[in-house]
Amino acid sequence: MAITVAKKPGRPRVYASEADKQAAYLERHGKVQCNVTLPKDIAKALDAYVARSARDGEALTKSQVVAKLLRTQLLRKR
């Protein structure tokens, strides 16, 4: 006697796991994940800056702030 498995209703899964889904997102948007360890005082100052930018209407994320700093301070042509 064969047991049949009922199919789930709805759209089939595109990615096997959440990790695959995140990897596809990063690839589509041309991004690379990079972990950075900061001293506590720098991290607190970064959090304060992000909160201040949100209050001022700019609403930058930490990633956007770090990317902007790298682009304007380290990668600029001199």
C-alpha cells in the first residue's frame, strides 16, 4: 500500500534555505557581507549618528554610513 504525500498549497519554494535566499539577494544587488569589530566607544558613536540621521529625515543604515565613509575618505582620488 503506497502512502501519498499531499502537496502544500501555494507557491513552491525557490530557495532551499534562508541562507541560500540571503546569498542570492547579496549576489543580485552586488553586495558582499563583511563583519567588522569596533571598539565600544566607536560603536556607540555610530549608533548615535544613525539615530540622529533618522531624526533629521535622512535615515541611513549602519552599512550605508560605513560605505559612505570608505568611499569619501579612503577610496577617493587624491
